[in-house]
Amino acid sequence: MRILLVEDDDLIGSGLEAGLRNASFAIDWAKDGRHAKLALSTTHYDMVVLDLGLPGLTGTSLLAQLRAEGNLVPVLVLTARDTAEDRIAGLDAGADDYVGKPFDLGEVIARCRALMRRSQNRAAEKLVWHDLTVDPAAMTVMKGDALLPLTSREFSVLVHLLVHVGEPQRKAKIEESIYGWNEEVESNAIEVYISGLRKKIGMDAIRTIRGVGYVMEKP
């Protein structure tokens, strides 16, 4: 799952970037509103973590423009402006949730997961497919009673396929979901992760559709 972080404070931004990446999200970090607007016009994001007090184009203006364009990407507003009036203004502009600074990193990550679940029409945090149980919060995968030792990339690919279960996913779409701007992508990386997953969860679990991509069929 890919998140756009929009934060002009280097210390806060670097902490959020590291924490969200450690939670198995792909992160792109924009430090001003105009840069963020360009990113949103060219890349699909699963959600946005947005500071309001940005240089150039404010977070409130960016959010209002997004909603006016019909972009429904979930937005978590994260800002030092934590009065009731500021919260109301942010929510009225189209924010889905609001956390004031200083914040607890664990809470921010949990709220990101909750907003993604809501946008994906999922009630439960865990993803269940046949005898597999995937817990994005704990970053664990169980096959029956056995804990599977997946790499972080394999885990991200599996989560992407399960969130889109029954929907064929192109290689480029999977890459876009699990890699950020500054991460190098090997030409055969997705094939390697799919091969590794098949060996661990079952050779028939992920089906290749020639000329299209990969799919995990609905149970």
C-alpha cells in the first residue's frame, strides 16, 4: 500500500517516513503543497498523510482542490493546528481523519490502516483467504497454525493481491503499490516475489494470466 506523506518539517517527516515504511507501507514524501499536487496528479495513492501548514499551497487548499476534482483518496490531516475550529475546517474541506501534533506514531499508523480498510470496504483488519490469515498490523502470515517467514516485499505483494482478490493485477500496478519514488525496481522483482510466495503459500495460490498479470481468486 502506497502513502503520500506531505510534511514540510524535516524532523517530523523523517520520523513519519521511517515509521510508516517499517509498517510495510511504500512512502513518497513531498515537502510542499505544489509538489504534493503534482504527485497526486501522476500517481495512484492508497492514502495521504497531510500537514495543513505547508509553504506555497496550503494543505487545506490542496485538500479542497482534491475533493473538487472528485479525488476520494483517504486523507489523514496531521497538524499543529489542533483547535476545534481547525479540526472542523479540515474535516469540512474533505479530511477523513485528524490527528494533532505532537502525536503518537503508533496511533498515526493505526489510523492509516483504519482509513485504508474503510476505503476498501473491509470491516476486519485481518485478511483471510482459504487457510491463510494475514495480519497487516502485526505483519504476520499464518497458514493454518504455521507462521510463514515472508520477506517484507513478499508480504507487501501478498497484501496487495488479497486486497484486490479476484481482480487481475498488472505487474506495473503491483510495483506502483509497493515501491516509493527513491526505490530501485529490478526488472524481474515482481516475478521473484511471486515465485517466493508460491513456494510458501502454495504453488496454485497465485495464478498467472498471460499478457495481464497475477490474481488470487476469491475463495
